[in-house]
Amino acid sequence: MNLPNYLKRSPKTGVFSFRLAVPEKLRPVIGKREVKQSLKTKDHRKAVVIAMRLHEEWKGRFVVAEQRLKDGSSESSGLTLYDDALAWLHSLDLENKPLRRGQVPEQEFHDRTDYADALIDEYQRKPDPLTSMKIAALQGSLKRPLPTVRDAVNLYLQEKNPPGKRTEAKAKQFDLHIRRNERYLLASLKRDKSLTEITRPDARQFRDYLKARKDSRDGTALKPESINRSLQAVVAVFNHAIREYQLDVKNPFSGLYVDDHEAKGEKRHSFTDEQLEAYLTAASETLNSEAKHCTILMAYTGARTDEIAGLEVQDVALNDDEEIPHIFIRPNQTRPKLKSPASKRVLPLIGPALASAREAIEEARKRNGGDGGLPDAPLFPRYGRPRGADALSAVQNKLIRKKLNITDPKITAYSTRHRMKDKLRNALIDSDLQDAIMAHERGQISDRYGNGYWPDVLSRALKKALGV
């Protein structure tokens, strides 16, 4: 039986060992060219199990190290250095134990002492934290340090953002958000403090640091909602670390926030009827075909930007004679995840939305060879991609600002969704029906039963609300 390339067997002793080359670009971070460790067994099955565990562990470390390089820093945390120094010591077939004469073999005592002296000389020429840890390991004084901010962030990302949990774009966005706030916190603390060192005054200092920061895009102060998102991210990282590292401390960031005097409902305004008419006219005249269709569908269904941008051909049902024409908002290959379970729904197509959907399907047929094939193809390939919804919003908001000259910052492309809610409310549509159309979760157990409202019921509600 062939052995995995990281599992080696000594031809002399028959003892298995684990060996794994460190990628060249990661060697400055990891601190070695190769991982070597005796498995201290001649049993093939046992060796394979141990080696596979070590392989997964080191591959995880490589991922973390690569992320540190992407972040522009090769600086390791104390806990990471400790793990690396301990693994290095084990690769020499040595244990982390007190180095005292009489308690270890005499030859081992001399070998470890001589090796430590050589590393001390090396450290004096070129100080390096990993070398310092190796010296302590050889001298038997290596102690596991307390986890730091970097350790907490690395652990959080490993467990909350593993490969496959999110789309590539969402995973990158999640990682960037957490790493950005890690940099902010380290800048506020001035160093990578251990979690048990960080106090409530440190937390308030971080909040003040965020309040003093300027938005890199326009130089204005960060908005309260942005600051609160950063604080919430740090709270989540610390809560996770406190639980997983079993620390007997309270989260110093808990309950910390910046007063946001603007209510959530006031963050955006609804379009007036006149504004919406001008918006849809301008979209039809100036936007590309896909953006035009997306804009009309959003206006007449109340759907979110990413829900429309992520539609596939198979999500549009236009069998007019058999059933109410509608679109399915559901996970698909183009948009694997929705905002919430309640977001999965059917939305009837009425008025201009039906005509626009027909045009979009016809355009898709032409793109797909004229036979209507490729049902899982994006209906709007320009926007059915990672960050495509952001691109769509940018095009729509540019139209609102530049073409329509609407300067109210609370009027955006998303205002079509707010307008839909207002229309449903003022048409006295039942609140359950409103929530079914808007995909607002009610949190009641009864909502989980059945398949929801029939398309014809939803269609009548939309027609009543919009006067179509």
C-alpha cells in the first residue's frame, strides 16, 4: 500500500514520521522550511490516523498564515508562535519538560543546552520571536501564553467562515469585515494584548477610535451604524474566544454602542408616485436592458436587489393559461443563499413586471441559442455574479442622482421596496399577506406550516396595492 507523501517510514527502525514541506511564501510566517515530527509508532494504521490529523492541522495553519500575508503582516500571535515552537520541538523527538540534571538523560541535557546556546547566538544576530520561543522550548521553560486578539480573530474565522459555508464573494466579504476590525482594534490598543488584559476602558477607547476615524471614500466621519457594526463584530469575536478558550472573564465590549438617533425606518424613504414614474421612465430610456428589467421587477414586486439580480431562467414561470405568472425567489446556483428562510417565496408578475419578464426570457433564449435551454443560466448574467447586486445598485443609484437629480440621500434604488410596503399598508392589505410579499419574518410557529399563500391571492393583493 502506498503511503501518503507526508507519511514516512524509517528503513532502519520502522518508525513512522510526519513530514510536510512549508510553501516557500509562508516560510517567513511559519518559521521553518519543513514540518517534521516522529509519530513514535510502527503500526501502519495508527500512523496513518495520526498523520492525517497532523496534515489537516498544518493545512489549517497554512491558511491562517496565508491570510496574514494578504493582510500585509507576517507577525504571528504568541499562541501561534507557541504552537509552532512546540511542533518544532516535537519534530526533534523532544518533549516540553523541565531541563534539570538528573531528570533527563545526561546526553539529552547537553544536546539541548548546546542547541539552545546556538539559537541564542542566532537570536542576538537577528532577533525573532519564534527563535526566542524555540530557546525556551529547549530550556524546558516554554509556557502556553494567553490568547490574544489575533488568536481570537483567527479562531473565529476558522470556525465561522470555513470553506464552503458561504459563496466565495460572501466569504471574502465576511473575512474582510472581521480583519478590518481586527486592524482597527490593534491600532487602538497599540499592541496585540491578551484577552484577559483588555478592560472596559480599552473598549471605550476603541469606540472613541472608531468615532474619530474618517471614511476612506469621502473623508467624512464614520456613521453610527458603521461604528455599531464594528462593535458588534468585536463582541462576537470575543464571545466566541471566551467560550472556546474557557476564559474566566467578561466581554469588555458587551453593551457598548454609539447612539444612533436616526430610527431604522428613517434610513430610507419611499419613492413618491411622481419620483417612481420618472425613475422607471429614465431606466427604460437610459439603462442597459438587464438593468432596466431588474428595476421594473423590483418596483412591481418589492423584491430585494440581490433577489432579482440572482434570478435564473428557471425561476420565471410564464404559463399564463395554467397559472398566475410569477417568479420564484429561492436558492439557486447563481444565488446559493437568501437573506433568511422567509425570503423563499413566490411573487406574482403584474402590469409592467409581466411584460418585462417576458422580454427578459426572450433575450435569454437568444443568448442560449434560441431554444430556451440552459434553465439554470442567470436571467441577468451581467448582475447574476458575485457582487453583481452591488453593481446593479450602483447603476440605479447613479441614475437617481445624475439623471433625476434627486439629492435626498434617503432615496435610493432600494426605495422601491419601501414604497411597496407603504402601498400594501395603505391599501389595508392583511399584515400576514404583507409579510408574505415582503419576506418579513414573524417568528410564529404557525408560519412554518403549509406552503404559504397561493399566487392568485398574492396577485390580487399586489394589484389592489398598486392599482394595476
